[in-house]
Amino acid sequence: MKTTISTILLALAPACINAQDADDYLESIRNNSAALTAFFSAMPKGGDLHHHYSGSIYTETYVNRVINNNYYINRHSCIVVKDTTGQGGGFVKFAVLGDSLPYYRQQLMQKWSVKDYNNVSYPSDKQFFETFSYFKVTSNDSLRPGLQELKNRAVKENVSYIETMFTGIPCNISMAEMSKYAVELRNAQNERDEAKTQQILGDIYTWLQTQDVKRYAESFNSNLVALHKNAGMDDERFTMRYQNYVVRVRDPLTVFRSLVVAFESADKSPLVVGVNIVAPENDETSMNDYWLHMQMYKFCHEKYSQVEYAMHAGELVLGMVQPEELTWHISEAVYTAGAKRIGHGVDIPYETNAYQLLNYMAKNKIAVEINLVSNEFILNVKKDRHPISLYKQFGVPIVISTDDAGVLRSNMTEQYVLLAKRYPDIKYGDIKRFVFNSINYSFIEEDAVKEKLRKDLKKRFREFEQEIADLSKH
Ligand SMILES: [Zn+2]
């Protein structure tokens, strides 16, 4: 058959018309949260790229597990432990709680998540971050059913990929021999002496190589392969990949040791696709050592240039820290540490040379991971105080993600509902682009896997748009 412009247009027409129908329909329900929920529940949502494993498991799972395993609970503080050795008095087994068990179940639900939080009696950022220290007693148990819970929930709400910040890698290399460097690193940081800092990191790195640091990465990687396979994570509907992470509130030597192990692991395993940095950015140590952490990333990037990474940066707000601290975190993560994606990026309007930074991110395709529900709860940043429209205006690639749907008692659909409800300048075509970004800007290493997800997403959108087009005819 002879191909003419008109036959091409004809072939494309139904898809375009259906996309237009979806756009029209979305505009007609903009201000109706229930209708938006139905729309976005059905819409394919691609990947969730800013996702913490332990914060995404719903609290019911953790609470049921500690009750079923008959751990100990302190009846006054509601702290749960596996073993009472060295814990002081006041602990009883769940089994002896009898009729008061429902009361304690409710207490744990409220303490281990944002359930029933009243916005008054306790700071929301503390409420959020402290949950992790409470459910830590069980969050590393039963990883297989945990991963399956996340996959099942994702499949049900039409999410086809998760890139989860899974865990820190256990490593017990003693850093005592390197202790003199801890002071030297902090001194170099105080002087912002980049050459000196890189040289010290080089010395520590060389020493770490003599301590068999690779062995910790290899053992983690082989356990992960087995877990991933046994849990049946990848199939035609769903794919899972993992980011290692380091905790930014530790001393510099521990952070650097963890970072080297994390990069070693990511360098060797196609399942581990990134290395993130977690814990509250406004913590005293996080703030003091932020510059140093960026130097550590810069160092590791030179050693492991194939490893990609997203970083939490700019999860700060005026009033939480001193104003000058809002001016440089994202810039350092982008320019010095070489982050490929920025997690949150909420304080960008306060950055020195913010326009230049936004242009740089757009030009170099450094995506921003937007977490609307999380930002509203932890930072109280919402509506036009949130910089999402600024990122969009400058053409920075945007992805929509959940952060910690379990602790926040949210899901992927709710992120899109808020997005459409609060930002009328963001049209259906933009939203669809954000969804495709979540595959295009993922760190999946195998080209074939990425391509398969992209194709699958196109198919899902065709079906979704057809469904909406049919709806409009009724
Ligand atoms: Zn996060």
C-alpha cells in the first residue's frame, strides 16, 4: 500500500482522539477529588522512583508481625523489642496483654505511622522520622513477603516498576585504625579544602580495599539475587530494582565506609541500580557534614563511574533551618556530587542562582522526584509553595513518586490526585510525560528491560485512553 500523509494521519487518529478525550475528561473533573481518584487509579503510572522499602510497607503488616511473633512491648512507652536484655523493666509479651491487646494495637498504629495524627501535639517531621526507629525492630524481618506486599499493591494500582531504597549493607570493618582521619576530614571540611578532602578519602579508600570491602558487597549481592528471584519480583506486569543507601546522620568514617560498600555492590549487580543518602536532612550531623558527603560522592563517582545515583537534597523549608542553609544543598548535589536525579528538591526557590541551576538541570536532564504527600506532611509545603510549577516552567524532567506510602498511609494514585487538583497548569499531556519519565529516567541497567517497560506503558495508555473515550460517549 502506498503510504501517504493522510494514511499516516488516519492510522494515528484514534490514539490522538482518545488522548484528547482523556484530556477533556480530566479538565471536566479537575475539582472533584473522588472523580480524580477513579481516573488516576485506572491510569497507568509507570514507575515509582523515590520509594523507601521500610517506609512503604503498611503499618498493619509490622504490627501484626510483632504480635504474631509475640515480641515484648513496654506498656508505658509502647516500645517493642525482640529481647529484653539490657532494656530495663516494664516489658511484657504481647500474649499476656489479653483484652488490652486492641488498645496497644491502636497505640502502635498511631506511633508507627501518621494514622490519626492531629497536627497539634507533636511536630510532624519528628512524628514521621521517629516511626522508622520504632518499627526497625521488625522491618528487616520477612523481606520476601514485604517485597511481595509492595508488588501486589503496585500491580493493583497500575504501577509497573519500583526502584526501592532497600537497605543499608551490613559491614563490620572497624574504622578504629582510621580514627585520626575523622578529625582531619572535618578540618578539611571547615576550610572547604577540596584537594585535601579528596586526598584523605583516597587514603581511607586504599585502606578499605585491604580490609576485604568487596566481600561485604558480594555477599549482599548474592543474597539479593536469591531474594529477588524467590519472591518472584519480575514478571510481565511488574519489575523491581533496588538502590542501596547510606545514613547521613552517622560519623564521617562510617558514612564513607558504607558508601564504598554501597558503590561496590551497585557496580557489580544489575539489580542494584543506585546509591542514595537518607535520614533527616535537617539533622545536626547531616547539616554539618553535608559538604563532606557531597565530596564523598564525588570521590566514589570517580572510582565507580558506571554507577548512577539519586540523592535526597533540598528537603528543607524556611523556619526549619537557618535561611542561608537553604541556598546550596541542591547545587552541591548537582554540581559537586553529580547526582542524576534529585529527591524532593523543595527548597530550590531559595538556592543561590536558582534560575541557573534550573536551567542546568533541564539541559543536563537531571530529573526531580516530586513527593507531594510527603512534602505536605513533613515540611508543610503544599499548593503554590511547592516548586513543582517552577521545575516545569524550566523544563526540568519531573517524576511523581510516593516516598513512604506506608508511614504516610498514602499511595501512588493520591500523588496524582493532588497533582491534578492543585496545579491546573499541568495538563493531561504533561502528566503522561511525567509517567513516561518514570521509566526513561529510571536507573534500570538492562536496555531490553527498559524498552519492554516503555512498550508496555504505551500499551497500557492506549487501553486507558480507550476506556476514557468510551466513558465520554455514555
Ligand atoms: Zn525519601
